[in-house]
Amino acid sequence: MPVMTVKLSEALVKATLARDINDAFNRVFSEYLDLKLNQLEQSIKAFQKKWGSTFEGFKKNIQHNRLNEDSHSYAVENDFWQWEEAETLKEHYNDIKSQWM
């Protein structure tokens, strides 16, 4: 397992105003997870607004060809893959966060 240098440890403690390196790392990692989850949530909300539904609804609309666009167009498929990735990563980071806290 890699060892953290003294210089990095000191910088983390100073930057986070933590009491020790473990507290500093916990703060940095928790904030990182929150930032990632916030960014993913913003992406998901943008897709929900664009398509007027949840991801599950969007998938059903594609399957039943109920979109105002060609369900197999590049734009629709690209949104599908990006939205699916955001939903999957959100679940992944929430899982890590629940185990971490």
C-alpha cells in the first residue's frame, strides 16, 4: 500500500483545518463524494428536464417509440448512454458513501 509523504500529510491537515491526517483524509474524501454526487445529480436533472421523464420513463419511451425524435438517432442514443452512466455512477458513489460514513 502506498505511503503518504509527510509533506502531503501536512498540506492536507492545513488545507482542511483537521486535527490529524485521518480526519483530513475523511474530510477530503467525503467532500469528493459529495461533489461527484452533486455533479451527477445536476446531469440527471438536466436529462429529466430535456426529456420530461425519469430515466426509466425515457427507456420505456424509446422502447415504444414514443419520442418526438427517432429513437435510434445518434442524439437519442448518446443521451441514453450518458444518462445511464450518470445513474450508474450515482448509485456507485452513494454505495461507497454509505459504506464510508
